[in-house]
Amino acid sequence: MSRLFLTTHSNGSKPKEGQGDMDVEKSPKSASARQILLCMALAAAALGSIAGCKHLGNRVVSPQDSRYPVRNLASTRTVTITGTVAPTLGLTLTATYETSVAADCWVSAVYSAGEFEGSPQPLLIEVPMPVVRAANRFSASFISDAFLPGKCDWHFQRVVMQITKGTLTTSLSIVQALGLYTRTEYNGVNSSDAPLTLSCRLHGDIGYSCLPHFDVKSSQILIDTTTSISATVLDDEQP
């Protein structure tokens, strides 16, 4: 801030021409305080930017990222997926592994005005599963404990099935990790006893999709005794 100092003349004479009644001087202490405050503000902004950048970016982690999980060389949980699929349909499977938000390994949907907006989203990796097809049969497998948890608590989350028919495509989770927010249909029943059955067609209100038959589950909850999963994928529009 500036301080105003009144200029007096001991001889009682009038100020010289061009000299105002009051001279403005800047306090050296005030200028120094302003510089200190400015430096502190810049430092705080820099730290805020660094903290914000930590949780920005794509939630899909690449192998070059330092947060990418380490392979578990002692893995023991291999789960196979077998079944039938209509010859008119294309089919791909992808195993997804995620981190724990509680382990501070997440990204924000939006970062605006120095604040995070939206729910934190865990980091993830997607591992394509080779699918073997013969006539209307298919088979594939994934390793549920393929990676070590590490500092980010990496764990298996789901298997996503993508179905295509020409230019139409749809995706859905057919295997889910057991957790607080997973669906609990047939929670303790393996698909070898209750197979997944999906019917694919173009629905006028929701577009192309593969839906389960009435009272038939559309996904398998991965429990301790799950070693194989059976699935049937039908093309309701097949001639």
C-alpha cells in the first residue's frame, strides 16, 4: 500500500510552483511485503497445479506408466469361458483390472477452476482375451490374479464381451468381481449350473443390444469356486 506524507515548509513559504500540497511516497516495507505475498501466491498456485495434474489424464494406464501393475508370476486363478455364439455375430472378450481409489490411484472426470468435479475414477488396464472359434463354439480364458496388487491395489474387475453384427455393436460385462456395488444375481451359483444366455437384436428404443432371457442371469459373479463360465449368445434376427 502507499502512504501519504504531508510536506511542510519550516520557513512558512508556499510550495514551489508545480509542487503539490502532498507528496506520495511508497513505503519500502510495504513493497517488500507485497513481493512476499506475491511469491507465496505463486508458490501456492504451483503446488495446486502439481496436485491437480496428479489426478488428470486417461484412466487407462499404459505399460510405460510407472503405475502399471507388475505381473504375478505365481498366479493360480485361470478361469475359462466357453459356449456357443451365432455364426452371424462377431465376438471379442477383454479382461479389465482396476486400482483402488482409497490407494490414491485415480483420475477425476473434470478438473476445473482448481477443483475436481465428479466422482473419482479408478485407473484401469484392459487385457484382450484371445478367442478361439469353431463353427458355433467359442472358448477363451483369463487370469483373475494376473497382477500383483502393489501400492495401487490392482485387482480383477470384470470381463467385457463386445458383440458386433455388421456396423452394429454392443458391449456388456459378463463376469464381475464380487464387491459392494456388483449385481448380486445368482451370487453363489456358478454358470456351469446356471449358464449365461444372451439374445441379441436391434431394439427400437435402446438400439442394438444383447439381453438375458427372463429370469436368466446376464453376468457371472466371480467367486472362489468359479473356474469355468458357460455362455450362449443368440442372434434373434438370424434368418
